[in-house]
Amino acid sequence: MTILLPLARSLSTAAVSPFRLAVVGSGPAGFYTSHRLLKDWPNTRIDMYDALPVPHGLVRFGVAPDHPEVKNVMTTFDKVAEDDRFRFLGNVTVGSDGIAVDELKQHYDAILFSYGASEDRRLGIPNEDLYGVESARAFVGWYNGLPRHRDLQLPLDQTDTAVVIGQGNVALDVARVLLSPLDELRKTDITEYALETLSKSRIKHVHVVGRRGPLQAAFTTKELREQMSLPGVVFKTDSEWVKSQIASVDLSKNRPLKRMMSLLEKGSPTKNGDKSWSLQFLRSPTEVIPNADGSAVEGIRYEINRLEGPFDRCKAIGTGEFETQSCGLVLRSIGYKSLPMEGVPFDERQGRVPNNFGKIMDKNDEELPGLYTAGWLKRGPTGVIVSTMSDAYETADTIVNDLKEGKPMLSPGKKEGADGLAALLKERNIRPVSYADWKKIEAAEFAIGAQLGKPREKFSRIQDMLDVLKA
Ligand SMILES: Cc1cc2nc3c(=O)[nH]c(=O)nc-3n(C[C@H](O)[C@H](O)[C@H](O)COP(=O)(O)OP(=O)(O)OC[C@H]3O[C@@H](n4cnc5c(N)ncnc54)[C@H](O)[C@@H]3O)c2cc1C
């Protein structure tokens, strides 16, 4: 009896149609949800779609080139992709330009939306579209080889001063890249065209500006420490005021913040140098100042703020006093933003898909059968890869619970997954890129990188990625 039991169980599993899930987006959220689901609900088949021919979302296109250790998660993602219950279909956009959500629905039991946040929040001030004002998101995409930003033009050779609006880790990433010695960057997977442009950069001073104070800054200790250690770069701030802010609160029960504040007080070991970075507080941008002929940015105007309320919830209140700062480059780094997708509920106010532990809800707060979300699209564009992982596991658990409870999925009946969409893709001239294809693209990137003495040289044009597969 005991010998026959596993056989009986496997026969019954084989007889049950697999649970077919489409995953939209191949960043950490999509991969970690898949990882958990394949483990906890073995009779699962997953097709993961991405608009780009290459997977891994912001791990490839967001994480700074000088943080290679963060990108080790790709090894976990490779393991997921090796599972023969998993398929990757890169180069397939879900939504208006590729496969519609309604078309996906016909071929799957459920869909997981994990397409992240591909836009950014704007300042909403006059002259924000002037040449020389850009999103940190575009700058990051540009140096990391994101095809959409391959041809970004920035006046790096026309000015020595950049202003970064926002005080989170992305703001420090871009400040660090602007001020890092080129020889350090050369060893990373930063794109060659970015290196070439940065080699002509005249930027020497980067001001990282926030509307509140040091206790409210959103960056973390590791990133601040790196910034303080940049060789030859002096750190400037209003030290007396910063010290008074730190002294005004009891941080004994908040060790991470205490550590960060002591770093701030200590500053940088570099006391002399021709490069600098500064942290400027209590400033809200009110206007970008154009140059004489209106063709580019020449400065930025701020309203000076004061803080009101307890330090962990305080608000910046405008004082009616203004200040102008000269600069030739402004990078806004005040947050990423998800976009709505036709056929998927979206909460414009919160900028995310309304959900209950990952189960998508309609506008009457009712659960929508078979529709799930994870990652930045689920909880808003904040948090590191580890928090995205926990969040993805939560969604996977919700899916598994729904399956265990026999909750309704998209529509009854046997589903074919991507096979059912093959004719449609062909008709639309969409050539899906498999994970094996991606590995060929990656091998070509490694090969070019080896010649250049760097980990990889990313292809930054979609056609170049696809051309590897023709060879
Ligand atoms: C600049 C920057 C630096 C960061 N650095 C770090 C770091 O050092 N350490 C760390 O732990 N975390 C870092 N993070 C955070 C980390 O990248 C995120 O937590 C994580 O990537 C979010 O995962 P996600 O899967 O929700 O979204 P994403 O990683 O954005 O993945 C979304 C995927 O969906 C795809 N997609 C979008 N639209 C469509 C569509 N219509 N159809 C099909 N596919 C689509 C995209 O191409 C992308 O592959 C950084 C983030 C940024 C922005």
C-alpha cells in the first residue's frame, strides 16, 4: 500500500489540468511569485511575458552599475527559468501595442500583473520640459542601456553644476555616477556610450536637494556611506543646522537612523578637492530658470520651508522666502510611477492596482477572479528587491490559498497558455524571445564585455538584441 501511494498521487496529479498562469513583467516581483508558486503548487505552468527581449526589469535597468552584488539575484531567476514548467516570452508587450489583456484572459486560468513602474512623478513647476531638466529615471535608464533612453541628450559637457531633486537612494545613485572616477565605472557593466559621454562631463558639483530635513531623508546608510567615500569629493551641508536637528530628537530607539545621522555628522574624509556634493534641506522647487534665449536650464528657484510636526511625520511648510541656485542640469528624483493598463483596475490616486494581499479588487472592492498583482505595481514604487520578494511571496500565497479553496479563476475550461496565442503573435509579427534566446544574448554581452575588460556590455538597442538570435 505505502509503495503504491506516491504512484496513485502522481497519476491523479497528471490527470488534473495544470493551473496556467500568465505573468506580465519579468522583474523581481514576477520571478519571485513564480518561484514560490512552482514550489507550493507543483501542477502549475507559467508563461512570463516582458515587453523587452531581455528579462529582470530594474535589476538590469535600474540597479547602479557599481552595485554588482545586488544583481546576483539573477542567478535565482535563472534557476526559476530552468524549470520546465516555466516559459519566458520576451519582446511581447501586454496592453495596447501587443497582446491585449482580454486576449491573454482566454488562454490562462489567472494573470499576475507585475509590470512595475515605468514612468516618474513630475515636479509640476514652470519650465520643467527645458533642455537640461530630466528625470533621474531616464538618466539611470540611459547609463544602464535601457533602449527607450539610449539616445538621451544631457548637457553634461556644458555645465559644472547639477541639481538632483529628491533625497532617496536613486538620487544618491545618480549623484554617485556623476561624480565617480571614470576608471571605477569602467570596471562595471555601465554602457560604453555612457562612459564616452561621462568622459567629457564637466560636472564637478552635485547638490542633492530635499524639501524637509536630514531626519526625513529617504536614502539608506549604505548609499550615504558610499557617497561620503567618493575619492576627491568634498561633502558640504549646513552642518550646524543638521547637528541641531539631530540633537533635537531621541534616536536611541531608532538605531538605523542614529547610524545614518552619525555618518552625516562625520561627513566625508575628503576635506579638499575640486569636486563636491552637498545635501541641501528645506527647499521646494518652484520654477526652473531658463537661460537668456530660453533654450536650456540656467538655474532653479526654491521656496524655503520650515518644518512642522513631530520629526517622523513632519510637514514642509513654505515660508514665502525664495532662493535661486545656478545649475546647468536638473535631475528630478521624486519617485517612479506605474501606468494603468487597459483591462486592469487602477487607483490613480495611489498610483497602483487596488488589491487585497495581491488579489486585484474592482471599484466596488470586490475580488476579481483570477487577477493578481505583485511588486511595485501592487504596493507602489518603493522598496528594495528584498521587500519586493516578500511582497511577491505574499501574492503567491494568496494564489495558492485561492486554488486550495477552489475559488473561481478566469473562466472554466482547459487552457493552452502561450500555445493558444502563437498564431496571434505570428499574425502581429511579434517574435517572442525565449529564456534560451536570452541566454544567447547574454553570452554575446559577456563576450563583448570580456574584450572591454568589464563584466558585460549590454545591448541597448532592441534590434541589436534580436540580431544576436539571427546568427
Ligand atoms: C534606479 C533604481 C535603483 C535601484 N537599486 C536597487 C538596489 O541597489 N538594491 C535593491 O535591492 N533594490 C534596488 N532598486 C529597487 C528594485 O529595483 C525594485 O524593488 C524591483 O525591481 C521592483 O520589482 P518589480 O518586479 O515590481 O518591477 P520591475 O523591476 O520594474 O519589473 C517590471 C518589468 O515589467 C516589464 N513591463 C513593463 N510594462 C510591460 C508591459 N506592458 N508588458 C510586458 N512587460 C512589461 C518591464 O520591462 C520590466 O521588466 C532600485 C530601483 C531603482 C529604480
